[in-house]
Amino acid sequence: MERRFFLFVLVGIKLNIAECGFYPEPDQSLRVPDGWLPAQRLSRTDPVILTFALRQQNVKKLEALVNVLSDPDSPHYGLFLSLEELRSLVQPSDETMRTVRTWLEKHGILNCDSIVTGDFLQCQTDARTAEELLPGARLVRYLKGDKSIVRSRSPYSLDPDVAPHIDFVGGLHRFPKEREVLRRAKGKQYEVTAGFHMGVTPSVLRQRYNLSASDVGTHPNNSQACAQFLEQYFHPADLSEFMTLFGKSFDHHLEVDHVVGDQGGGRAGLEASLDVEYIMSMGANISTWVFSNPGRHESQEPFLDWILLLSNMSSIPWIHTISYGDDEDSLSVAYMQRINVEFMKAAARGLTILFASGDDGAGCRQVSKDRNVFRPSFPASSPYVTTVGGTSFKNPFQVTYEVTDYISGGGFSNVFPMPDYQVSAVSEYFTSSVKMPPESYYNRSGRAYPDVAALSDNYWVVTNRVPIPWVSGTSASTPVFGGILALINDQRIKKGLSPLGFLNPALYRLRGNGTEALYDVTEGCHISCFDDVVLAQGFCASPSWDPVTGWGTPNYPELLKSLL
Ligand SMILES: *[C@@H]1O[C@H](CO)[C@@H](O)[C@H](O)[C@H]1NC(C)=O
Ligand SMILES: *[C@@H]1O[C@H](CO)[C@@H](O)[C@H](O)[C@H]1NC(C)=O
Ligand SMILES: *[C@@H]1O[C@H](CO)[C@@H](O)[C@H](O)[C@H]1NC(C)=O
Ligand SMILES: *[C@@H]1O[C@H](CO)[C@@H](O)[C@H](O)[C@H]1NC(C)=O
Ligand SMILES: *[C@@H]1O[C@H](CO)[C@@H](O)[C@H](O)[C@H]1NC(C)=O
Ligand SMILES: *[C@@H]1O[C@H](CO)[C@@H](O)[C@H](O)[C@H]1NC(C)=O
């Protein structure tokens, strides 16, 4: 008997090893952001929503295709795919679908939604089933004020048989980003004299970027969008008051045409008000959409939900501006690489996706007691999006030339290698720039960002019916640049040309210098680590491209000419 018992135990151990799962995101940070406190383990029957990123087919082909479709020198430039064509390219293999479905059904998970491209499944289940399905996961409810969220406090694993078919499972780890991307300066007082402006408004921007009153959208099929993932709403009444105060000199729409998602009630958010008010002032008279994803369920990831929406809607705006970012080091590589493929999918359809570069300059991360490194931000660091940095006026109260806004996010990815389109621009920067931080602080071989910039300092925003001054951040420059690109799309569509799509290959081809399409920003440095080595200085602006303001800020008539 004893012998047999012993044998039994051995078999048990062996089985355990054989069943040892595969961890798809071993590097995903489990840090709970400040303010969130664990409340309790979920009870067995608590509802949970899991999002499965299914392994796609033809990712290499997709990448090669995007490079061709976005290259102005290619005969295939602008021959974008429809969502259905994209599905044929990337949808998971039958084997992947069968394996994952069988696995889910075996656990009694039957309530799943797919999307048009077939490469995500979103399933409703309960906490007990989720923990059995994903060994290692321990679902906990976290509270912060009146908000609650469900996440796993430990890493999840996958059955080794399904692991090759799933890139990652969403809804378990990443907390919604809550950092206010915007800053508000307090208590600045200046004497205001004739000829001076009192902060950035649409007319100041339109003057600086050379938009005339007639530079508004005219094509009924053109459209633009901004996206929100915080619990932030814009109020139609704020938009209309903003336009009454600041929109007299140009034709514009008075309303947002589509709100996709949950527009919620409650107080308006500064960020949401800013996005809508400025994209509609630059891309004036262009139909505007707002994607609002506050996270409908406590186990969802709002940003990921937006990614799914993009691939589940066949007809959406050409331009998307997003003020959202996370530290690269807080995310798993598997997650970032898959999201990067989602940006390639958007590029293949001719969508232009713009992200704010962030408001922490080069950023800073302590790697050991006396060693710091810069801290790149994602998705700003994705090679398949256009990243927008920030500037301020040299003289803050005159429409003069622009200098670096010291908060403008920029640097080099530790995850994504440098794409071909920027190699020569960046190497020129390396050879010509004199004030470089030590190489130990950043990764010279990584994707360098931002790509472009616009004013990010001293904006006026109307929120909750009150005009508010001194609003700053790359969340402001991003919808401004996006609106200008939407005007260029308007002219392109009118001429029977394709929309711009993924802009970077065309942008880097302009080579800054040779054209006046962008105002080169050459003054100022952004912030970084407050330590004895770099003394808070990150990278500095320099002639042509630099990792602080990219190629610079838009000169609309010239940019239009060179992109037509
Ligand atoms: C995708 O769209 C279809 C049709 O509108 C819908 O039934 C489905 O639930 C959507 N998928 C997700 C994951 O929301
Ligand atoms: C743009 O405006 C500036 C002054 O704001 C002016 O010097 C420049 O000539 C203009 N450029 C174009 C192409 O209109
Ligand atoms: C505004 O756009 C519409 C099409 O959406 C167009 O008919 C109209 O002429 C535009 N307004 C101006 C002032 O160009
Ligand atoms: C707008 O799009 C619709 C549907 O694709 C098309 O039928 C119509 O001709 C387009 N309008 C213009 C002015 O191109
Ligand atoms: C630097 O970036 C490359 C990708 O370009 C990456 O493979 C490498 O691991 C990065 N190095 C560090 C130290 O993060
Ligand atoms: C940019 O202009 C400078 C000075 O005019 C010139 O030396 C440099 O070669 C130009 N660079 C490019 C890429 O055209």
C-alpha cells in the first residue's frame, strides 16, 4: 500500500510538471498604481470579461504590405484594403479557431463575441471559471474612491496546447491609465499689452500655422476622430460656447456627429473638452467622431476595447488622435507587439493614427540605487503611429517662432527597432547634435519619437461652461496636428487621391530642410532624470529632426503642397 501511495505521488508530480502552463506575459508589471487598494477576492460567480488576442496569420506579409502602401514612391501607394480584405489577410487559421473554441467550450465558456477581422474573442464568464481556465490568475477587486476594477494579482498561464494560438489575454493586468496628461500652470500673471494674445486659441493656432479662413473641410465624406479612455466626457454645450467665444473667424461644425461608446453623464473632463474643441477648430467643418471608452465593465481594459472597435467597424474616420500612454517598462512585450500589429492593420486600411508623445520629456526610471535611464512611452514608441510632441512660443504672448516645450515627450524605444523610414534622419541627428545625454540612458537602436510637434502650452479650453486658461500638454498638440491632417485629407479626397494613411514614410521623405512644410524647432531641451549625471536634461532640439519636436510644427499651405 505504502509503496503504491508513493508511486501515486510521483505520478502526481510528473503530471504537474507536464501540465505546467505557458506564461504569455512573464514581463507584465503587476504593480498596482497608486491609490488603488485591494478589497477582496472575487466570489466564484462574479462576472468577468476576458479578451483573447488570437494568433494572426500573415503578420510579416501585412508589415511588408503596409510599407508599400505608405511609401509615396511605390506604385501601390494609397491602394488601401477594406476591412474585409484585411480580414482575409490576418484572420486566424482554422486550427487556431478550433483549438481555442474547443478549449473555451471545455470550460463551459460559450458566450463570446468576435470582431470582423476574427482575431479577437471577447468572452463573458465568471471568476471561478476564469481562474480555472488561466491557472495562476487570482482575481481581486480593487477600489479607488467610488471606482472599482477587477484584475489578477498574479500572472496567468495558458494550457500549452492553446498557448501557440493566443498572443495575450486582456482584462487581467493592465490598470486603466489615470495620469492627467494635461497640466495647468497656476498663478501666472502677466501684463497684457496691445498686440499680445492672452493664450492659445483657435485663431492664434490658425494664424501661426497659416490657415486662412477658407481653409476648412469641404468634402462631405471626410471625417476625423478623437478617442478617450478615462472617465472623461465632453459636453455639447461646452463645445458650442467654445465656438461662440473662439470660432468666429472660420466655418465650423457645432456638434460632434458620432459618439461611439458610452458618453456618460457627469461633469465634463478637461481632456475630453480640449480634444473635441481643438480638432474641430483645426479640422474645421469636418465631420467629427468621439470614441469614448470609459470601461463598461470593471474587468475590461478601455484602451484594448478601442483597439477591438477599430477592427469591428468597416466605416470609420481617416484620422484618429489619442492622448494616451503608458511606460514601456510597465507593459509586456507580447502585448506591445500585438498592439503594434493592430496599428499596422489600421495603416493597411489608410487610417492615420496620432498619439501624444507624453508630458515627461525623456522620462526617468531608476534601475538600481545609483543608476537611472530614460523611460520611453507606448504607444508613442510604436513605429506604426505618428507621434506628436509639444512646443511653446518663444515669446509666450506673441505669435512668434516656437521653441521646445520642456515637457515634450521623446526618446528611443527599448522594444521596437528603428524603422527604415527614419534611419537617415536619426543618424543625422546623432552626428550633428552637440548636447547628447550619455548613451547609457537610452537605446540608440530603438524607434525614435516624436515625428512632429505643435503648440502644447497655454491653451484656452471651455469645460463645464467655464473658459479655462493655461491648459498645457501634448494632449493639446495632438488634436491640433490631427485636424490639420484631416484638412489635407479633404484636399486629397477632392482630387480623387487616397487619404494619407500611415504618414511617417511620406513625412520623413520630406527631409525637413528641403521644404517649408514644417517649421523646424531648434531651441530648447526637454526634461529627464533629476540626477547628478544629466541634471534633468534629456535631448535637445536641433536643426532637422530631433527626439524632442520631431520634424517640427505644421506650415499648412506648404505641408498641403508637399502631401498632395
Ligand atoms: C462586433 O460587431 C458585431 C456587429 O455589430 C457585434 O455583434 C459584436 O458583438 C462586436 N464584437 C465585440 C467584441 O464587441
Ligand atoms: C506662413 O506665415 C508666416 C508668418 O506667420 C509667413 O512668414 C510665411 O510666409 C507664411 N508661409 C506661407 C507658405 O504662407
Ligand atoms: C462645409 O462642408 C460641407 C460638406 O460637408 C460643404 O458643403 C460646405 O461648403 C463647407 N463649408 C464651407 C464654408 O466650405
Ligand atoms: C460619399 O460616399 C458615398 C458612399 O461611399 C458615395 O456614394 C458618394 O458618392 C460620396 N460622395 C462624394 C461627394 O464623393
Ligand atoms: C534596445 O532596443 C532593441 C530594439 O531596437 C532591443 O532589442 C534591446 O533589447 C534594447 N536594449 C535595451 C537595453 O533595452
Ligand atoms: C539642410 O540644410 C543644410 C544647410 O542649408 C545643409 O547643409 C544640409 O545638407 C541640408 N540637409 C538635407 C538633408 O537636405
